[in-house]
Amino acid sequence: MSLINILDVRAGMEIEQAIISPENNQCLLKSGSILTLRNIDKLKELNITEVHIKDRNTIFVSPFDKMQKMLVNDYIQKLRSTAPKNPEANKNDTVVKVAANLERFIVQIAKSEYVLDFLVQLRIINKEKLYDSSIYTGVLSGLIAGCMGLSNEEIIGAIIGGLLHDIGLAEMPTLVGLETLTPQQEKLWLEHPTYGYYFALQHNIPKIIANCIQYHHERWDGSGYPKQLVGEDIPILARIISVCASYADAITKKQPPYMAVEELYGTSGIYYDPAVVSAFVNNIPIYPLGEMVRLSTKEIGIVSNIRKNEGPRPIVKIYYNRVNRPISEDKIIDLGKERTIFIEEIL
């Protein structure tokens, strides 16, 4: 048995000796209890400084405790690769402020059992196509909701809605990752927003989030599913998640970012709310500052400014020509002006 400082205690450790409250002598945790992240936080709040642990080298972590830690780490890592802390690496100062708030919000969200439950399922079914894509959608949705000036409650709803938008696919895991679907499989696939909606209600998920799940495949022109809603009849958070999920899915499938954005441009006002598309392209830095990139001209350079131009058209300083030879002249390509040149690859 070891007496361990509460700061060194980890979720999954087994308590050897009951923990008694110093204030009222009540038993807080019985001997043999397995510590969770939640009750560790509670012990800290109650000023418990030391805990008797049976074997500090053995832990019994539940999938939910594991997911709580992974969610916070994965979300913040993706957030900061999308919206770095240094201001000049973002499209504007608003993005910097919104991203700072999202870091606080995700810690709060990660304490929600229903969020953790569904994310465990998504990760088990398909980490890349469901879990990773949902994390990215949750990051983008929170950023766009914040940049559009929505309330904190709506921003949190956008994050959770983005994380859980595809939970209906937990009912049809064999369809995930298939390149082509039979007519019967396609019919079942179209039901996943409705399945997700009822899963959400059964878990007492707030209606604002359940609506995101149900309506994230609705289209601005009414061609979506399952209700064929049109325009502003689609809840604003569902409209945001629709754009962000589409982009995240394209990137997950290794589509070049400029092509994914061009698709959003091309379907703005048809599939997607033009105001949301505009907020996306004007606030999300598609190509990070300082990244080495290959242009469609085959020249190679460094992204040197992402703030000057609106949309995903940064300024690139060229260092190598099309046959990978260093150039001696000072060459700058402003993709905001050179509209026929694109970033083909991030190296």
C-alpha cells in the first residue's frame, strides 16, 4: 500500500483505505473503489491531499475515463493545428479569441457522460472516418459559431453537435467505409440522422443538439434529408455543422483543401447557407502560416501571409523552381491575384 499525493493519483487506481471527509467524518469512497477522473476532481475540491492506493502500478481505467482524457487532448490538438495561438497564424483576431474560449468549453464538455459514451462508440467503429472526422467537425463548428457571433450556449451546442452528428451510424457500422452502397444500404444510410436524433433524445441530450444531429444533411435548396427543409427553416447550428462536416469529410478522404473549399464555394446557396460558407472561408486558415507547399505550377515555397487575402488564397514565397532547384531571385506569388494557381500539396 502507498500513501500518494492527490496530485499524483491517476484514474483507474484502486483505493486501499476508505477516504473519510475531514469536515463531517463521512465516507467519501470505500476501500476497493476505483478512482475516476470525476471523483479525483471532487476529492481535490474537498481538500483531500493524500490517498492510500493498493498498487500504484496497476490501473483499471474505464473506456469513459480514457475517452475523457483523449477527447480533451485530441480536440485541443486539432483546434491548435487549425487555429494556432500566435495571432498572425490566423485569418483575424476574432478567431484567436474564439479558439481560446473553445479550449475552456471542451474541458466542460468532456465531463458529459453521454458525449463520452457516443464518442467511444464512434472510435470503436472507425477511428479515422468517424471519430477523427467528428473531432475535426466539432472544432470547425465551434470556430464558425463563435466567429458568427453566436452565444456561448450555441457555440457549445455547435461543438457537441459536431462531435455527435454521425452517432446514428452506430446503428449501421458495417456501412461505414464502404465505397459504394446497394440500393437497400443507401436507403438505410439515409436514416442515420433520424436514428441519431432518437438516440439523442433517449439519452436526454438537449433538443438543440438533437436537432443538429437530425438536420445536418438538410440542404439550403431543400434537396437534403430526412425532412427536406429549406433555407432558414434549417436550424442555424445544423447549417454550420453541415458545412463543417462536409469539409472535414473531404479532408479525411485526402482531398486537397483548395478542392474542398472550391466545392463549398460552388454549392453555396444550393447545398449550404451562403452566410455560413462565407464565415468559413473568411475565418478558417486552410493553409497554416509557415507551411512548405507545392503549387500547381510545381514550384515550392512557404506560406508567408494568410491575413492579406480573404478566403483560402495566401501569399507564398517561392524557394524552389518546378524541377526542385533553388531559385536566386526573390519571388512572391499572391494567390489572391493569381487565381489560376493553387496549393497542390502541403509538404
